[in-house]
Amino acid sequence: MKSISGNIEEDIVFKEREVTFLRLACTELTYKEIADKMNLSPKTIDGYRDTLFTKLNVRNRVGLVMYAIKNKVYTL
């Protein structure tokens, strides 16, 4: 996959729940609402968020959304 800057990086492997979280993070739902929707605890959602921040080398939710849109994980 390509990073936000467009440079090719090694293949990133996502777990199914991480992809679900990433798609929901692209909506206006709060992290607590995402946790409720996924039937998980807010701490688990925090873990998914932090893992994706590291995997994708981004610092915040905007970075997650930009990555998801540019890599067609989420479409507008």
C-alpha cells in the first residue's frame, strides 16, 4: 500500500476488526460510540486506534481518515 505521502511502504496487514474500526473512524461517531457499535470496550477501541497510529505512521484521527480515503478503505 502507499502511505499518505505516496511513498511505497511494506505491505501492511490489517485484522478484520481494525478495518471495521478504521471505517467507523471515518464517520462522525465518537470513539465511545464506535465501541458501542462494535460491542467492545472503549479501552479496546483505544488499542485499535493506537495500533493503527503505529502501523500507518500517523498521529491522529485525521491521519487515519486520510489514509483510509487514499487507500480506498473508505469512500465518500
